[in-house]
Amino acid sequence: MAFKRYAYYNKGNKVAIVEESSHSTSGFLAVAHCTLSGYTTKATCEAAGGQWIPSSGSSTSDTMYEKYTSPTESISKGIEIEYSYTPTFNIQSTLTEGSDFHRFIGWGSNGTNLLLFTYGASDVADLSSLFAADDWIYISGSGRWSGLHQVKSAGSATGILTLKTKCNLKPSVLTDIVVDIADELYIGDTNTQKMDIEAFKDAQDYRGTSYIFVENAVNADGNGIFSLSDTSNSGALNVNNQITIDADGDYTSTAANVTTAGNDTVSIYNIFYEQISVYEGIEALEDESFELDLTEYQAQAVVYYVKAKLSEDMRDMEGREFFMRLFKKQMEKGASSRKRGPYIVRGFF
Amino acid sequence: MKVVDIMERAGVVETGRAVIYIKEALEEIAMSSETHVETTRIDIEAGKRFYQLPNNAVKILDIRCKNHENGDSEYRSIPRSVYEPFTEDTDGI
């Protein structure tokens, strides 16, 4: 795979990823390349009898410059973020698939709340007996939504799980829209519905590949998660691949083959495809019985913190500062007690 | 240690109040001592510059990218840019 150079900067609550690329003032890219097509490294190029042209070999090398732009290539799992989080939950899942461990294919929104979507091997997945309102769940595998969440209402029989987490996605859903399904096209039945579908498509035009979740179609194969192929069919959604989860728990993407149906009333959600794992059997910090996942020494620091806050409530600022100092000292001592011996300096490679 | 033990040691009798203060303490600890660390991976999309940070992230410890300064599909730490690049993102998304 290609050698790349990235950098990041913060923008509000988001992180901006930029990639360095070579440009020349003549407007042409002057990157290293092979005289034969299909070879991206010097070794394979020369082994095939081609000539490797280095990036500095451009005739306009005196006007070459490097600049950072948005990433030029899609890379699956390309960013890795390491972060600290608050241990306000304990995962007690036994990893029993279908019992306290579940796989979801994507996330979306109903305009207010976060929704998770799934589908079986060839039919909708019934979640009604798996999740109850107020259950705590832990999400992993989703870059944005990883962490603790609470279920808002019982799982649906059509493969949708509604969470209490707020999520206002635009567009979110076309509810009870009447469509004609033919040749992998979901075509609005009336002009009004065609306009709704067109607006739905336009609002997600910025995405490289858009995904939808179809619910309540009369035929089982008309439901589920689909990628959209193009936007040229006015008033219609052209589905490309259907994503399913097979019996082994593998995610598969195969060409959609949707049975023709007329005047089918469906709901269509705008979703983001991610391979999400959901754990049940979560104990959340809600009452006195919760066991903190900290060492005894660190837990003592929590006692100092609580005492500091109580002093603050009583407007005893001296007491607050005293206990806060103890809290910080306790944490520092706890951290330094795990380091022994001299540090060594190493290179980057 | 259980919440009830902390309540007894600190002399708090209201559970709700204790739970909120303990959550604050855990957040403060995550900020300064990083007792619990997790790693998550996000897809890079061509042309997409801005990515949402994980919802439960308290402190970002490292950002790594696949193939950064290597061709072996390794994840390596990427530097933070002091200034925003001159070339703006076309759609700001």
C-alpha cells in the first residue's frame, strides 16, 4: 500500500485529517510513478521492465511544492484514536451471540434518537425479545458511538433498536412512503413522493457511498440495508448491494436482488454502514451496589474528591482546597508507584 | 471498592448526590491519570476531512493513521498541525 503522510488539527468537537500531496505550479501532479501502468513500487516496476520515475525527476521540479489537503483515498479503518474514558460501567457480557452479544450493520436516526440497524442472513432480524426499555448496552466498533448507551424502547421486530442517545441526522427517515419496486429501483408512487425521495437523495449527496435501511416492505428481500449506486434516476433510489450477516456472524455484501412489488408502503432510513458490536449485561453506575473498577489506592482518591465537593457545597473553600490537594497527590502517587528504573530514549523506528 | 463504601468513608447519605460526585471524580481521573484507555478505528473517506471523535472520549491520547510514513499498513502517530492548511475542505463536512 502507498506511503502516505498525514496530520491532524482540531475543529470544534471534530478532528480534521489532512494528507500531504505533491503538486507543481504547472498544475500537474509530480508524484513518483512507473512508466508501466499498474505498478506502484519501484521494486515491482523495475522487475517488470519498467522505469521508475521519482517525484524529484519532474521537469518542473524547481516549482514543486507539498501541500496538505483532505484525504485523497478511502481507507478502511484508516484512523486509530486512542483515548481515555470514565469507567462508569462494568461489562459482564458472556459473549453469547444472540443473547448478550449482538451484531449491527449501521446507525442512523429517527430525527431525535440514535437508531441501530441489523438484518439476518436472508430475512429481517427480530429484536423484540432481545432488548427491553432502559437496558444498558455497550457499543464497540463504531468510531463515533462507541461507549455506554441506554435502550429507549423494546427492540423492533424489523431489526431497529432505538436508544436514548440524541442524534439528529439530516435526512433521517422517509416514513410510510409508497414506492413501486422494480429492477432494484424504489420509485416514488406519486409526484409528491418522488420529490420526497429526490430531496432525501440530495441531502446525502456529499457521501461517497450512501446507505439506506428499508423497513416494512411486503417481500422480505425488499427490506434491509442497501448501498445506493447512483443518483441519476429522478424520484427513485437505485439500490446496489445488500449487506447481511450470515450464520457465522460474517458481514457480506452481495448484489441486491429485490422482488418486484407495486404500491409498497415502506420506511426508508438514511444510515451509516459500520460493523457494530453491542454488548448486554452491563452494570452501570446508578446506585450504591456498583463496584468501581479502580484500585483501592485510586478509590481512596475518589473519597477525597467527594469530600472536596462536600466542602465546596458548604462554602468551605479551605476544606475544598485541602481535599482537592489530597486527591491530586493520591493520583500522582498512584501513577508514579508503577514506574521503576531509569527511562531510556529510543528513536522513532 | 463499592459506591456504598465511598459514601461511608466520605460521610454522604444521599445516593444521587454521591453518584454524581463519583462520576465527576472518575472524569477528573480520566483527564489527569488515564486509568482506562481504549482504541477505536474509523474509516478514512476520500474527500472527507472532518471526523467525529468517539462519544465517550474524555482525553485524546494519540491519533494514528494507517500507512503514515510507511508502506507496511502500520498505524503510526500523526503530528498535529499548528495552522489549518491553506487548502480548505470543499464541502466543510
